[in-house]
Amino acid sequence: MLGFISFGLKIIFSSIIGGALNYIPDKSENNQNIIETCLICIFSASVIGFVHQYTYKQEYFTMGFGILAVVIVVNSISKNWEFGKRMMWLFSAVIGMIIGGGFLIQACLLAGLVYLISHN
């Protein structure tokens, strides 16, 4: 039961952080970008959170396959896009993977750094 609660909190937290990456105050034309980064962050957090629950005796082969799967999916979806949007997707996937692993404070710090760099 505690695993389900922590998984749910990771998903909620990743949706908030993923949406905040592309949020610009007083501009409503970027709603699609907010939804996209939110979904990518949720996807990567759910894959890594699910895989993290099934690691056996500190053997992290499944964690490696989960990380590889997230990176391959994000790269295959965004291979024809411009550099800025592609990097935002990759960073939102990395932040989601960090949240899925259970490192919430580190994910907040990375998200804040990415937000400051991309919007200033």
C-alpha cells in the first residue's frame, strides 16, 4: 500500500514539475508545450517508478532498461524538431526519471536551473 501511495505522489509531483518547465506567466499561447512536457515527465516518472519497484537484490539491469526505453522513446518522437524544443523534452524526461527514482529535491533543483536557463 505504501508503494502505491509513493508512486501516486511521484506521478502528481512529476506532472507539476513538468508543467512548470514551460510555463511563462501572462502568455497563454504555449499551453500545448506545457501539456507536452507534463506528459513526457509523467511518462518517464511512471516507467522509472514502476521499474524501481521491481529491482531484485540491488541488481539494476531493469533500471538500465527503463532508462534506455525512456531515452529511445523521447528521441524517436522528437527527432525532427528544433533544438530548443527537443532539449526541453529531453530535460523533462530526465527530470521525470529523477522523480521516478525518488529524488524529489534534486529534481526540483534541476527543474529550476533548466527553467532559469531556458526562459532568461
